[in-house]
Amino acid sequence: MKEVPVKIQHNNEWIVVKMGITEDRIVLPAPVSKEILFRTVADIAEKKNILIITVKTDTEKVYKILSVEKVLQVLKKIILANCNAYRLMAYFMSPAIRGGVMIKEAQWDKGSVVVVRSGIWFVSATKQVCVPLSDVAAIELTKRDVQAKPTDVIKIDHLDSGEVSSSFVLCPLSTLQVLYNYLRDTTKSLDMKGTELDAVDQQVAMLVYSGMDSHAIENMLNISHKQLDAVYDKILELGLGEVVTIRREIQLTTKGVRYITDATKSQTN
């Protein structure tokens, strides 16, 4: 059994332990005193250097593990190869496109696609990339030139650090169709009817997507600040957007008016 130093969240505190790793489980010593079988892991996610593992047996429990990148890479590789998930061998390119521009250094990696509860993992000998399901914008079967030949691939559009990116998956056509259907079913809860926003709401959403700020949107659509706020509220309630900047409107107090009046007088004297 290999042992590696990690920090694990236990009773709302981070404690240092030497975690054991075997072929089929993680061994957490006292005071945690738990053994986690890889096949009981229902979900795995990562935020910065924290690995979030959801274990499902008779009950469900979440473990948060903090360590250096090298340790986490080994741990992710073993868990993703053995956890309770949908997986298949495939070639992938992730990300391949960012902000509508093809990434120059993007290339096909040979590995596997692992779909867990919260995300789609692309795993190879040198790479571990996760696309959270909540960040998936679209999934489609399309064609892409591979070795100068049009080839069927799956294209996954998703958000990556606030930018719209695309990843590709390549495998035999019969398997590709099965994977496509599975991914579509997995992300079905994100689908919408298309009637939730009216014409003006959709225009606002499109302008936000293009990178335009609130002031520019108001001028472009000739709407007031209150009207735009109402549209933003609707977009937020539907889970179609998130707040990144709060713009404040102020008016001066008597003290402020006095200050400006005195400043103006001093400038004219």
C-alpha cells in the first residue's frame, strides 16, 4: 500500500493524514478511520487543489481531499478508472476551440471518456480534463477532418473560465452514437422549452453573450436601467446567467453637495 500526505476535511476542520492507496480502495487513518472502495465512488469533482469525492453505499457521504497536484493526478487517475461511472475508450481533443478560435496546440489524445454525476472527464496518460455538466451548452454529432478525411465526431460546447469552448470526441461510429445518446440523456435536465424569454429578453441575452456591458445594451436597445434590471432578474431566476458586477447608482448627501460647492468655488477663485 502506498501512502501519501494529504489534508482531509473532517468535522469541518482540515487535518493532515497519511492516506493509503491500494488497487481497489483509499484508506484514511484515524481520526477519520474510513476505507473507501473505488467502486462505491459515485462522483468526483475538482476545485483548485481540492478533490471532492462522493461515496454512495447505504448512505451518501462527501469527502474533500487537499494535496499537491502530483498526488491528486494519481488519485484521479485511479478513481476514474475504477469508480461507478459510464466510460469508454476514445480519442478526444479538449479544449479544441476557445472563443470561436481553434487552439493551435490542440491535438488528439488517446484515452477514455468517463461520465460521472457532475461532469464529463477526459483522461489520457498525460491529461485529466473535466467539463462540469452544468457548464455544457450543447452536444451534437458533426463531422471534422481527421487525417484529411471527414469523420464523425461528438462536439461538446461548454463554458471554460467564462469563455465558450468546444471539445471533440472520436471513436467508432456505433460507439459514438451510444455515447451521444447517453450524453444527451445525462444533460436533458438542462434543456429548456425556448419560450421562457420574450423577444427583448432574448436580445439582451444575445448581447450579454457577445460581451456587451449594461450601459451599451441600454443604448443599443433604447431601454431604461430599470427595464434592463427586470430582464436580468428573469435571466437570473431561470438560471441562465450569474451576477459578476453590481453597478451602483448614488446621490449626494448634504455633506457631499457642500463639498462640491466649496470645491467649485475654490476652482473659480
